[in-house]
Amino acid sequence: MKYVLSVMVLLLAIKCVYSKNLILESYIRQDQTIVYSDQTMKTSIGVLYEGNHVSILTDTDDAFEVIDELNNISGWVNKNAVIIQTKYFPVKKGNKYGYITSDGKEVLPFIFNGASQFIESIACVKVGDKWGFCDRNGVIVIKPILDRSENFSNGFCILEKNGKYGVMNKQGKIVIATKYDYCCPFENGLAIVTIGKYKGCIDKSGKIVIPLKFGRLQNISNNCYSYSYDTNECGNVKTGIISSSGKILKNPIYSNVNSFRNNYLTIYTLGWKGAYGVLDKNMNYVLEPKYSYLDTFVSKEKLIKAKINKTDLFGYIDLSGKYIISPMYEDCSEFSKTDDLAAVKVNEKWNYINSKNKILISGNIVQASTFINGLAVVKYEIQNGKWKYLIINTAGKTIIDSTDVPFKEAWQVLLSEKNIFTVYNEKQKMDYIFENNGKKIWPEE
């Protein structure tokens, strides 16, 4: 059996894919050893494989929590592998937040001043002006006494109290004292912390792993961080790369270091003649720094937005540096991670092309987003400077028109790599939930 864990873009709504009488063909530990092959579950944590879908299961008091690839709850199954609840996700109605299921059923009332996704069986909710946590029955399990909090991850969450940050466990106990000026969520077992102008990293016991001596420190994945000794909050600074153990991998010779994407890292060198290049996970150059622009999303499978000279037009190259689509566009987007489409700008209007440089969608489009799972948001000029927003599919067909479901800005639409998206209805002051074909799921008529 081949195990594939696909990385998805997290947006607001994810639909549960489980049927009411789910039969588990196999139940597998996180180390991928098979525990059993019947319908019952006898261990407390593992990975469920159902076709090409991969989920992590964790044991709660009365059920197994089904976690999707993005660490979001898809639902709960009991210990006979029968689904007992589907995914909850927060929506806003008026000035209050509540929770609905993926089929649009309201399950927790609209009583919260703020609400987050359910992670590890509980969700961070705002009551009055303080934050606490509730379970999936709406019961407050950690009192709302916090000035600010993040969601739990692996049993821990970041909290703010009296202007200082620390770490709390799921029993509500503070396990790392609130002594930091800021603390980022844990990633790969480490959290970036700040005291005064300096940053470093601690582990989950509170031990300092990377000393607090950096003006800037950012997780760029692959167990690496970008760092700078410069404490200036603005402007270009000399930036290098350090490992999670504190080993210097690259001296501070860059003015900008992006995050790893598919084991590739886009950098920008220092100086007025600075240029973009690409490093691999071994810190070797794949593309030498000679470009005036390179996309931050680099992969073997997708073409890369690029231009060599500042006066050039944009085109697309591959990882060898060869132009596959010659420089001919005033601007362009990256190629979609889910669809073979990119937005390109010619004569102040946007079209969509495929990787063969064939125009597939055109019109009076003055703004264009990248496609996500078959949908994109465009700003469409009607006439004489009047315009509207549309959500379109890969055939260019309108799925949602802003004259029908009023929204004023593209950011009020949240597309997902699953088959659900949300639109904030300006008139009704609430989120609307749709399937990708335009069918409304919530609110019900």
C-alpha cells in the first residue's frame, strides 16, 4: 500500500467525506505499522486510510476524533467505527458566532463574540472580552479568562495574560509561565519567543533551544529558520538561515528569505543589484540569484513566474531556468496548485492561460485571483467604470454573482481545496456557505 499525505491550503470550510456506517479496512499507527484489520479500534492514536483519503485519529473521552490533512476535525467516530458527528465550523450571524455542520445544521448557538475551528476536540471562543475554550457540546471547559489564545496543537496552546505570553495544557494548567513578550505557536516541537527586541526558540518543556539573541527569527519549515541580528522593525536587514538545533546554515547574506515550498526556497540577495534565486533543502543553488523577480512557490511540477531584468515583461520558467512561456505579460499570477491555470495581464485586462500558453478565459476582467479547486474570484468591469465581483469556474462560467450575493471585496470569499466555499454577505451581515457548483448549504431558506 502506498501512503500519500497531500498538503492542502487551509480555508474556512471542509466537508466531511465519511458515510454513516463507516467500515475501517485498516487502522494504522503513525509509524505506519498495522494494528488491526477489522471494524473495531483498540489503540488510541493512528492513521486511517480510506481510499486516497488520509486522516489521523486521536482518542477523546468517548470517541475517536477524525483529523484531516490540515489538522482540522472532519468528525467523530465511536469505537465501533460508526460516525457520530460531522465536522463543526464557525460562522458569523450579525455580531455573534456559532457553529454549523458541513450539511448546514446549526449545532451550537450564536452566542460567542469570537470563535475558531475545533482542534483536538475543543475550540477557542470569546465570551465578553475574554477567551476560553468549549467542547463540541458547547460546554465551557477552560474558563474565558484569557486576553488572547491560540488553538491547541498536540495538547498545548499559546495564551496571553496581563500582556505576557506562556503555554497552557488542555487541563487549563499553565505549563510555561507567562513571561514572554510574545510566543508563537509550536511548530515541529519548537516555539519562537520574544523578550524585548530579541527572539529565540523554546521546546515544550520551556528549555531554550535557540538563544534569544536575534532581532528577527521566522520558521521557514524543513527544520530551518531565517534569522537576523538586526533589531530594526522596518527596512531590509541582513538575513541568514539557521537550523532548529541552532546551527548556522547560511550567513546573513540575503535581504529576504521566503519559506520552503516543496523543498525549495526563494531568496533575494543584498545590495542595490540584489537578485532572486532558489535554494534546495541542502542549501545548494538550484537557480542562481540573477532574476529581478521569482515566484515564491517553486516546484518541479509547476511553471515558475519570473523575469530577469526589471524592465522585462513576465514569463514562466522551469527549474532549469529555461523559459517555457516567453516574457510577454505585464503581470501574472503563479500557476494554480489545483488547476492548470494562471492569470495573466495584457493591456490592463486579465485572462487565464494554461501551461501551454493558451488563453482559456478572457473578458473585461480587471482583477483576478488564482484558481483553487476549480474556482477563482474576479472583478469584472460592466461598463463606464462600473464593476462587480464574480466567482467563476475553470470554464469561465459564473457560479456566484455579487449582485445576487452581495460582497464588496475579493477577500470576503474564502475558497477551499475541498468542495465548499464561503461568502460574507454584506447585506445580511453573515457568512453564506456554498458547494462548488453554487448550491447554497447555509443558511437554509
